[in-house]
Amino acid sequence: MRHKKEMITVGAHVCILHSEENAKFFIIQPVDSNDTEELERQITYIEDNLQTPFMHIAVRIEKWNAELTPWSAPPVFGKITFGDGAHSTLLYIVDELLPTLKERYSIEFNKKNTILGGYSLAGLFALWAGYQQNIPLHGIVSASPSAWYTGWLDYANTHQPQIEHAYLSLGDKEEKTKTKIMSTIKQDILSQEQIFKNKGVNCKMEWNEGNHFQDNGIRIAKGFLWLMQQ
């Protein structure tokens, strides 16, 4: 691996950085413990397929159901409801994380070099962030996103994306679930793809083999790779 790894604390979050000199792209990814385990494999996959130097910034999210969703919704599993913490998380990225990294590493973040991506609920967060005006993004990666989320497609259809590029992906077995609300995910992500295209976003949709919990790191790495080649 050609990247240097370090852990830093910025505000309320621990961040895992994989960096190399003269980085041309800066990737921000909210992660949980499972994503963290996949990071080495993910970074290596991108390195093996791309010579362009980049920095990957993984932001540890402790309250997954509260910090990544833009509005409250009933629980899907157990009794843990979804919160409206996406606004605070995006504010943290824009007002704390990026300025700290800019000062510490002399980075200039802009719409040509900054990428946001995530898996599952973090993929939904990336989708939502792509509609917000206060973050400079080259594009977003939304791998196996929770596009089934209550009210999401209505929001996506009635708001204008602020990004030029979007990468979507899904496993071909993800719709085979006993959880009714999640069983619509195939149609939901195809609807999101069409919404992006109708609104002028350069959108790539990719299908992967397997269910929701298969090859997470490689799936999202493929998205980051595609975006850095646009």
C-alpha cells in the first residue's frame, strides 16, 4: 500500500486518514466498524486500478441511525428509530472537518477534487448531501443506499441535485429480504437513477453479485474509482 495511515480526532469524530503526497482527489466517507474493517482492502483496490494520488478520509459515525438520516422515521429493525442528524453531520464536515484538514495539510477543497461516498445508510447520506448547496462536491458515491427510506424518493424528485456526477450500485440479491420496506430497493434505486438523469446528473448505475453484506469495500471502491476518472 502506497498510502500513509493515521488516526486523528477532529471535533466529535475520530477520522482515519489514508494519504499520499500531491493528492489530486479527496474522498470523504462516513464509516461504521464494518466499513473500518474493509478500509485496507478498499484503498488497495483503488491503488491497484488508479495511479492518480488521492487522500481518503474515513469519519467514524457512532450513532448510525441518528447521524446519517435527514429526517425522523420509524424503526425497521428493533426499536431504534431513525433521527434527523444528517444536517449536523454535514455541518460538521463543512465547518469543522474540511477547515481543519485544509489548515493541517494545506489542502484546497473544491468541486473538482472533493468526493463524498458511503455504504448503506451512509449511502443515503451521500445522496442527500448531493442535493445540498453548502458543500463543494465533484460527485457522490452511493453504494447499496437506503433509498427505500420513508420520504426519500419524494424529496429526490422535488429538489435539484447540486452535483455533476453520481455513482449508484446495488447487489442483485438485495431485494430478496423479508423486511417489506426494504424489498422495494431495486425499483427505488432505479427510480433514483432516472431522477438523476432527468435532472442532468451524469449517473452510473452498477450491479454487483450478492446481498447487502457482500464485498462492501470493493463495491464502494469501484464507485470512488469511477468518479476520479470523470
